[in-house]
Amino acid sequence: MTVGLVVVSHSRKLAEGSVELAAQMAPDVKFYPVGGTDDDRIGTDLEKAMAAFEAGLEEASGDGLVVLADLGSAVMTAESALEFCSEPDKVLLADAPLVEGLVAAAVAAQGGSSAAEVKLAAESVRFGPEPSDTAEDSQGRGEPIDSGVFELINPMGMHARPAAKIAGGLAGLDVEATVNGVDGTSIMELMSLAVGQGGKVKVEAWGKDSSKAVEYVRRLVEEGFGEL
């Protein structure tokens, strides 16, 4: 089994749509979308969230659950459900953007990461650079500890699935990594590279897991991100 993922949203369609997207990257992961009220209005439902937690805990077989929520009251609903669930120590709430965080978490779970690592993968992604991530700061890190240049062989190049696999894996490592100069843990930034088949990606890494990061991307690229 793998870590299960619960999505708590104000909208049933948003919860189910987010899960539909993430499931494309992680076919072996169990998802539990919770959205809307019993009469299908916008809102959150504590009983639905509690039921999802219990179903996930039963099916996760000890691997645990990671929960993502869309807005403030959904977070409160998830927190309340956690208080009442049978095994609260096996449920982790992630503070992450719903869609991008869910995709990164799904990729990490698909790869066999622990619940803590899946949570970290979700929380590590972001939509754009933080104020400190300027070109000056990037240069201030000095030369990368490890690096590699790899040619994309998958037919569609750097689209959503490869970007999610790279970001999800790198987010779970103790490393700062860039791919063609952008944040390697940001799905959106990786997709913006628009590198096609035959194009090259340059990975540069700093930190304890720098060699693991470069090797991880190399393996993904050489395997065609599982798309060949």
C-alpha cells in the first residue's frame, strides 16, 4: 500500500477534479475527495471528512494519510475531523496549494515515500519564487555540488506529468535544485520551460542530497518519465 491522500474542498467538483488530475501521475495511490455539502452546495461537511479519514486509515494499512484543503474553513473542518478520527497520529495536514501540492504529494506517494515525506513534498512546491530566490541569491550559492545535462526522449517533453514527477521527487530530498535555472520543486515553473522531445535539461544541485537529486532526474529522463 501507499500513503493515502485526502482532499477537503468547498466544492465537490473541485475536490474530484483535483483528484482526477493527480491520479494521472499516481495510479497506485488511493485518493479521498471531500467537497460540498450533502445537498451539493458550496461548503464543507465534517461528517464527510471524518468518513474519508476512516476509509483512508483502513485502506492505507499503516502507511497513513496526508490531507490537503483549499481554504480556511476547509482547513478547520480537516482539523476537527482529525480530532475525532480513530488514529490521529497517522494523519498529517499539509499546508500547501491544493492542486499543485496534491500532484507533488501524489508523485511522492506513488514513489513509496513515507507520510512525512509526502507532506513535505506537498509543502515544498510553490507557484513562483520566494522574494529571496533572486538571481543574486542563486549566484551566491556558488558552484553546484552536482549537476548533469540530460536529453528528453519522451514524445511530449516537459509537460505536466514529467514536471510533477521531478518536483515531487526533489521536494522530498534535502537539496536545493534548479532545472534550466528554475526551481526544481515547482511544477508550474518546470512546465513553463516548454522543453520538447530532443531538448535538454540541465540540473544543478546544492545540499546533502545533491547527487541523489541529479541521479533522480537522470533516471526519470532516461526512462522517458514512464511514457515510452
